[in-house]
Amino acid sequence: MVARIREKHDGALAGRMDIRVLLRLLSCSMTIEKRLRRRFIDQFDTTLPRFDVLAALERQPEGVTMSDLSRALLVSNGNVTALVRQLESDGYVSSRAAPDDRRRSIVALTERGRDHFADLATAHHQWIANMFAGMSPNDLTALYGLLATLKASIGAEHEESA
Amino acid sequence: MVARIREKHDGALAGRMDIRVLLRLLSCSMTIEKRLRRRFIDQFDTTLPRFDVLAALERQPEGVTMSDLSRALLVSNGNVTALVRQLESDGYVSSRAAPDDRRRSIVALTERGRDHFADLATAHHQWIANMFAGMSPNDLTALYGLLATLKASIGAEHEESA
């Protein structure tokens, strides 16, 4: 009887613990993202999605098709097209027809886009470094490892429920 | 000279480590949230914001004003009003004039709303338990502690930059 009560009690505690971890996880993510968005707007008059497009293009110096860019960013084609058009009119991105299929366009950073991205990336990295400044290298390594365990756990649940 | 190179090297590694932790943190949060949203739609034809409103009302059995509800949910008054109107027309929420100020309305869960929330909460907790099933109690406790350190670090940075 005591063992049974104990088991129920532990079960309830364990249940609350995962929810408490999740709430704290979501709270950290939201606060960091909110702060990054706010600073991109205030200090560079730009947005996180624009930064993500520039970062993806930075990794493809030879240029990339719009559909590959959408795939890399995990967002819909329409959204990426609108962002790329904006960045193009700002002079940060150029597009040209694909040599093998003139209906598809290849987009790439301009030199101005590369400079602009470098400024954004420096600030972005600094903001992140500041937000993580209270964590020791050991804390960071431990957190990185535990998030890997969580990621694997989330992945395993997906397989089971699929 | 070697010490200097070493220092720069460590600095670069440390910088990359916080970004790697952040990317993993955001990836876990996004995957979990996306999965919860999807299941609320598929299995209950409802949304995460509706669930959040019901959860907030559940904690206030005597009812709550719309502005207190907005504050508790950290969202704008207009958004909460729209959600509450929806939930009211579904029969999950009732509203009445505040006794001290008839222009303000007090909203509360109906009995049907309470039953509906109980079903949602049971499923929600089970989904979370399943997603965290690969983490031992020690992992959960360690992750909870490290997220507290991160939260404090983010908070301290905000103070400094304010």
C-alpha cells in the first residue's frame, strides 16, 4: 500500500517535472528570440527572417535557387520570395536566370549584402554571447548534452506516434 | 604568442558553443510547440492559444476581468477578447458584469468548459510526458537547473543593457 502510494506520488512529481522543464525551456527560447527581434529592429531596422535569409545565402556563395533556399529555411516558397524581393530592392541580393533553365532564378548576396550580413552577424553573435555570459563553459557543455538527449527523446516519440 | 593564439582560439570556440546551444534550444522548443499545436488541431480541433486561455481561467474559479486575463497571458487585450468570444459561443466560457463596475465583464469557465479543459490537459500532459520519456529523472533535474542558470544569465544581460 505504501509502495503504491509512493509510486503514484513519484509519478505525479515526475509528470510535473517535465512540464516545469518545458515551461522553462519555452520561456528561455521566447525571451531570447524576442530580444533578438527587438534589437534587429531597433539597431538595424531589420527582422529575424531577413537575417535568416541573408545567413542562408552567405553559406552559398555561388548562389542558390529559390526552392533550395525555401527548403534550407524550412519556410514556404511564397514567404521566401517576398523576403528575397525586399532584400533585392535594398541592394543586398541579386538574382539571375539559371543557366540550365531560364525560368528558374538563382539568387546570391551582393557585395553590399555580404557587408551588411557581416555587421548583423557580429551584433547577433555579441548579443548571444552576452545573454549566455552567466554560463560557464562546463554549464554550456552540460546543457548542450542534455538538449541532445531531449532532441533524441522528442525524435523517438515522433517515430512511435507515426 | 601561443597564449594569444590559444586565447583567440578558445574565444572562437566558446562563441560557437553558445550559438550551438541556442540553436539546439530553439530547435527543441519549436519541435515541441509545433507537435502540440498539430495534435490540438488534429485530435481536438482546437488551438494552443485557446488552451492557454482555458488554463488561465481554470486557475481563477471565481472568474477574472478581461484585462487581468490579458496580463496573465502576456498578450494584447484585443486577442484575448476574440478568443474569449469564440470560447463563449462554444459554451466553454460565460461572462457577467462586474458587481462594482457594470462596464467591465468577468469571465469564467462553464461546467462544460471545465470538462473540456480537463480532457485537453490530460492529453497535453501525456504528449509532453511522451516527448520527455527518453530523459531520466536526473536528466530532467539537471536540465531544469541549467535552464535556471540560463534564465538568470538572460535576466542579468537585460539589466545591463537597460
